Amino acid sequence: MTFPEEATLIPGWLEPHEADALFDALMRQVAWETHRIRMFGRMVDSPRLSCWIGDPGASYVYSRVRFEPRPWPEVLAALRPRIDAAAGVAMNSVLANLYRDGRDAMGWHSDDEPELGPRPVIASLSLGGSRRFAFRHRRDPARKAALELPHGSLLLMAGDTQADWKHALPRTAKPVPPRINLTFRRILPSP
């Protein structure tokens, strides 16, 4: 099993009581919606609920769909300085995803959109049910790894991780509680 060199998992980054409180607040405060994305040449509902949040102008294009940011909920605005310190980057946006059960998932992809720059830092905070997260090397698919992302853990992906690896959150048949994943990013200004 090969793990991306520039990816770091920090289990227990949030204390359990902090993670519980954040999960509960986000369930109430985030405007969860079903994003429509282009997959295999047609528009489909994304297999999870999401919300694009960020500073004004931090719009994001994913699957040829432009997402304009919603304002930061108070709980996420308060968390930003800690995320920035852990990542070493001033983040200006976050994609909040709600995986309601094991049927909600995310297929193989890299966070390599042009507005993220050539070597983006992604700070991925997991709350709620623990889920398996998988990596697969882009040029050598035999190189792969998987890890559990527990409640309150922070996964930092930096350097060439997005250029060299794809990642996924596979479906699971086993019962899992709802999970919120927050992927903090820095959207670069348009040239």
C-alpha cells in the first residue's frame, strides 16, 4: 500500500466535544442542496448534499458548472484561523458535503481545477460517521492506499498530491451515520 508523500492525516484534530458541536451546528446552519454536475456527458444529481461557501469572488468551477459562494456560517468563520494555521495557507473557501449514509459517495477525482493553482493545499475536516477514503496514483493505478477518516480528523493534501493522485469516498453497504466533510481551499484570483 502506497500513501501520497505530501498527504498527512491528523486524527483527533478537533476534540470530540468540539467535533460534535460543529457537526450539530453545520447540520442546522448550512444551506444543504443537491448540486447538478456533468458526468459522462450528461447532467446528474451529485450523490451527496453540498454547499459552496467562501469569500466574495471565490467562485469555483467543477464539472463545467460554476458555483458562487454562499457567506460563511458563523461556526465556520470562527474555525478558519485554526484551519489556516494547520494548512499554512489562508483559505478563502470551503466545500461542505453531507453524506447522509453509505450510499452517498464521491467518485475518483483530483482537486486540480485551474483556480486552485498548480500545487494546491486542501484541508479536509471529517465530522460524524467514519468513512473509508481511497487514493489511486494517476499514472500507476496499482499504487493505491485507503484510510479511515474518523470524526474530528483533518487530512492535509499538499504539493503534488492532486497532480499525482486521485481520491474517492466509495459507497459502502455497511450502516454508517451521516458524515460532514469540509474541504477548505484557496481560490486564486482570475488573471
